[in-house]
Amino acid sequence: MKIKNIFFTILLLTVAPLLMSQTGYLDEISFENRHVEEQSNQLLVNMDIVLDGLNIHSNDLIVLTPVLVSNIDEIELALAPVVIVGNKRSKILQRDIRLNNPSGLDADPYELVRRKNKTSQQITYNTKVTLAEWMKDASLKLRESVTGCADCDKGGDLIALVPRVIMADYTPTYKLTYIVPEVEVKSLSDRHTAMFNFEVGRYELLRNYKSNATEFSEVDKVVNDIRNNPDFEITEFAITGYASPEASAPYNRTLSQNRANSFADYLVSKFNIDRSRFTVTGHGEDWEGLYKAVSASSLADKQAVLNIIDNISNLDARDAELVKLSGGETYRNLLNNYYPPLRRTEYVVAYSVRPFDVEEAREIIKTNPRLLSLNEMYLVAQDYP
């Protein structure tokens, strides 16, 4: 008998503290979409309190109180609480409310909810308070208080929801970071236009024909300026021949190709440049150039010419329509004043530039900075105190 009494006493001493221990529910409740916002001198507090995982004892009452707490001192402000009750406690509470004696409630609740275990329930919490200076460095916490039957205290908890309700003004700190540009092969290119004259229907390039001597001199100067500069090395020539729109489009394409090749042949023979460095293209009729020239002109049939170019896709059919304008007068004007500049050869000379040391670069940056790479400019900048 004594052994049974001793065993009962030990069991009572072991279980009693557990029965009296804290019984919180926060691990069964989630707080989603937490958001605090400053607006018109007020602080708006919003969240969704999700009860889907909550299994409350029938006699229990849970008070969830959002609290604004200063991060600097002990100032705090409790907001309207949410009260969640079990089935039996709900009936008791409703009776107490009718008797004007709502036991277990220290403040008017934001919402009073009877929990239906194993069902989906959610409380949308939205409230606002007047903004105080101390709230600019405050956190939002949630205080839980649980009571059982006869209002016995079953404990509670305090958790943080939002570490700082108003983010501090961000003051960026700038630091200079020098990125050293990579050493690179310097490649430049210059675009030029040569207005060579050719005999009608021919593609031979004749120096003494009309004003060709002047064009040859200009081309020779361009190429020699690059070839005779020890800092440069020609890497590529891109030549494009253009024709005016009279005659058929296929004929003009072939003619512009042959005339461009004649120019390439001249450069090969004159300057001993390898033919493999040339890219030669016959563009054919330059309707785009004609369109731009007419658009900028005061030609009497200006709009009619532009409409023909815009609306007729067949290139040779355009010629026939242009001839009809003003009894042929407009077409003669085009032939004499607008077509000649379209017959041209455009060429691009590409060349590499040798590397420069810092002393050379310091002088070149003053006179012709395009010859320097970013790395060379960087080294010049670094050379100055």
C-alpha cells in the first residue's frame, strides 16, 4: 500500500508542472501578407491571420494583440486584439456579453471568432493609428494570451511580425572603383565617296575622262595618308558601286558591279594591295538616293515622283511612269540634275592602329584621341598625379 502511495506521489509531482505549463497556439496560426505603411500621417497595419491549422480546446480563449514597440526605448502601443474562442467558451462568452460582463477581455476586440476546428478560417486584419515620431523606428509584434475555463491563465507568447515598420531613409555611400580596360586591337574605318565618270554603258575607269583626274587625286591622297602613316596598317577595303535608274535594273546592277571592280583593280595596281582584302558589291540602281534628293528639292512634280517610287515595286516600271510626267520634262530634269550624283563608288578603308606607350599617348590624346584605345586613355589618366 505504501509503495502505491509513493508511486502516486511521484507521478503527481511529475505531471502537475506539465499540466500547469504554458499552452500557446502560435505554432498553429500563421500571419500572412504582413504589411505596415505610412500614409497621410497615419500608420496602416494589414495582415491575414490564418487559422486553418488551429485546433483549440473547447474551453480556451486566445487573445492575439498586435503591438507597436519602439526599437529604441520602452514605448509601445497595443492595437485592437483579435479574440479566438473554442466552442464551449464561445457560449459562455456570449452569455457574459449579454450580461455586460465579458470576462477575459481587457479591450474591445477587432474581431471575435469562434474557431471551427479542422475547417478553413481566415481573419483579415486592417487597422490604422495616428503616426507618432517614435514609430519611425518601431517594430510590429504580436502578443498572445491564452486562458482556459474559469479564466485560468494558460500562458502565451510574444513574437515579432515586422522588424521595422518604417524603413529608414537610405543614404548611399559611393566609392570609386577603377576598372582597367582590357588591351585590344585597335581597328578604325573611314568612309569615302568617289564620283568617277564613265563612258555610257562602259565600266573602264579612265583617269583623263571628264573630271576623273580630280577624283583620282582625292582617292590617292586618302589611301596614301593611311599607307604612309607608320602607325597604320590597311586591313580591308569595302567597295560598293551605285548606278542611276535609267536602263533596266539587271543591266544597271551588272554595270555597278563592274565599275566597282574597276575601282578595286585600280587600287590593287596602284598601291600593291592584296586583292583578297577587297569586298566588292554592285548595289545597282540607287532609288533610295533619288528619293532623298527629290524629297529635299523643289521639283515641280516632286510628290508625283515620290508616289511612283513608293507605290510601284517593279523598278523598270517606275522608269516608264517617270517618263510620262509633264510630257517628259520632269524625266529630262531628273536625268540632267538628279541622276548624275547617284552614279558613284563608295569605299570604306579599314585599318589597324599600332599600340602606343604612355608618352606617345599623352601627345596623341591632345590631337587625335580616336587613335587611342580605352586602355591607353586609362594609362594616360593614371600617369597624371
